[in-house]
Amino acid sequence: MTQRQPIAFMSYVRSDDNHDGGRITAFRERLEGEVRMQTGRPFAIFQDRNDIAWGQQWEDQINHSLAGAAFLIPILTPSFFESPACRSEFQTFSLKEKTLGVNRLILPLYYVTCDQLGEEYVISSDEIADILRTRNWTDWRQYRFKQFADEDVASALANMASMIKSSIKELDAIGLAAKDHRAIALNESSRSDFPTAIPELLEKIIESPTPAISPGPGYEIPEVNPFAGSSKSSSELAQTNSYHAYTTRFDEIIEASELADQAELLGLYKHISSLSASFKKRFGTELAAKLSGFRAELPESPLGVTLLIDNSGSMRGQRIADVAAWCLVIIEWMDRLGIPIEILGFTTRAWKGGQSRELWLANGRPWNPGRLNDLRHLVYKSFSASAETCAPSFGVMVREGLLKENIDGEALLWASSRLDSHPAKKKILFVFSDGAPIDDSTL
């Protein structure tokens, strides 16, 4: 049997399809054809009953197809919410949406009335239901027993195909942006000198006479704030040469470990830890000799150190893998020396602006909007967390889809404000970056 490369994954309970005489399967076939008609491109939807050949490992094939698909089409019935497999598939795609910064990858089909989607549902009683209730879905309940050739059924299916077509265009744009930044990373690969630079960095952390950083209590970015109105208009902000954002509503500060499930975290960690081991083998003896001499001279809690890491698209490939691997070395040595350290990252939630830019477009593109990006600031290791506990989170740096655009200035303000709250008398902030800040949307 020849395997198709799926673009979408249909998540459903097989007994529901059997009870309806294969109508869910028929729907899948019709939708494939309608999307192909509207786009001119094949649109394969993975369905377990026809895409798993005899003798294949069922769970492995499901997981492989789920990871490769761009869209999830959950068939919502009461059995769907009771199925551990369906819930796992939904959560996997929800995480994929979060990483990519888009919310159009899950395309629900409401097939049979569910209590979780009704008026009496209690918010927060089901994580999946909470997400679904905020989404637009195709309500198929009225068409369940009708013929696909009926005009209203065919029209509803065509509308769903049109939504998929729009989402495909958005994903194509995301892929193009990522490709452009991948080219930058490849063209500048000769500048990736982190393996030789970081041993020197570790020495500087110990020896640096840098005085304490005092950036002040926190920071605030002025915003136009189209939701609640602003004390200053965009034109007033421009006249005062004030840096500002159109809105900060969609910005986030997130623990890096939240962007991958446990199994993926361990897989990514295995990759960077092997690279880290090779670095320690290459530099370990010399580094140990240099740093161990400082241990006896260090007073208790002598300083606080923050490492702020550029997580932009131009850092892709070996460059970011080197940084992630060296972070494992750094936190290990700082832990041995008793030096508190925090490691942070910065990027954006989406390519080409995200929801901030979409809101600006919907409001008629007002002049001088300011920053038009959804910020994503990541915490890989906080001061209070142990090196051992946080080590797996550094694998997230090499996770496909994380590295996007970078708003360097606000990231520096954020990192320094966190460092300022640390009780150490001496504080040092280091930044790892390839020196290529980019923000296409605001430009």
C-alpha cells in the first residue's frame, strides 16, 4: 500500500463512523475533493481506517502522521471528549498552534450535540472544551442525515474548504518568512563562533569588575491600546519621539518547557546534551582548571547573572544548537560555583506581526501604530530553579517553529528589570545574539 503524505489529520471515534454507516469517511473524501478543487493542489487527510496498512504499528503511524500534518479536523461528538486518543491528538495540535503563533490549524466539525459545547457547560471543567468554545466551527449537526449532493450540504462543505484555503495561504506565508530567515542563518554560518567564545564568557562572569546594574523598578512600554483607549494618541507619541506599541495585549512571558510535551522535551534534550558533552570533552579540562581556582575566592552569593538569548529566525540551525548546548555547560558550572543565574530568550509569537498586526489592519491601518508584533519572552531557567530541573527546557531552542522575529530593545528592558529585582549586590547581563534584529511588520 502506498502511503499518502497527509496535509490534515482527522481525529474521530471510529465507532461513530461505523454507527453512521461510514458517513464520516464519506465526509473526509468529499472535503479532500473540494479543497483540491478550490486550490488546485492535492489535500490528503489522514484517517486511520484507510491510511494504516496491515502489519504497521498503529500507534507509531498515528503519531508520525499527526506530527507531519498541518491541520487537525476533530469530529466533535460526546465520544470524542471521552476518547483519550482524541484528547491527546487535540492537545498535540493545540501545542503546535501555540508554538507557531497561529490559531487556525484546528478546524472543528460539530457532528453531534455535546454537553461540553452547550449553554450549561461550566467554564474550566474541560480544557479542550474551553479552547473549542472560543473557536469558529462548522456546525454539521443539521446536515448529518442529508445527502452530500443537497445544495445546502454542498455549500457548507465548500465554505469549510474555503477556510482551509485561507489557512493554507497563511501557512505558506509563515513558511516563506521562515525560509528567508533560514537563508540568513546559512549565509552567515561562518559567524557562529559560540563554541570558542563561551569558555571566555564563563571567565568574564567570574572576573568582571562591572558595577551593579540599576535599571530602575521595572519598565513600561507606551501603547496606543485600541481596546481601551490610550492617554496618548499615536500622533502624540510620534511628536515626542516615544517608542511605543500598538498593543501589548498579545505579548506573553512563558516558561520554555510549556512549548513542548514531555516526550518531545526529552528527545530535544538528548540532542543538545550529546552536543554539550562534545564541548565539555573539547574544553572541559582547561575550563575546570580555570574555574575551580575561583571557587575558594568567591564570597557567598557574590553576584547575579542573566543570560539573554536571541531566539530569532536567523539563529536557526547549528548556531542555536551550539547556544543551547553551551547553556547546559554554563548552568552546570554556575551551580557548582554557587552563582545564581537566570537564562532568558526572546522572539515573537508569530511571523509577520501576529494578532497585533491583524488588529491594526482591522482598524483601518491608523498612522504610526508603533510596534506591531506579539512578543514572546521565554524563561529557560529562573534564578530560583535548579540546573538539573531546568536542563531539558533548553532543548526547546532547537524546536522547529520557535525561532521567529526579534524585538531586541524591549527584551533588554525586560531582562534587566528581572535582574534588578535580584538581591545580589553585583549584577551582570550578557546577551547572545547574531546582531541581526528584524521586524518586518513595523517596518
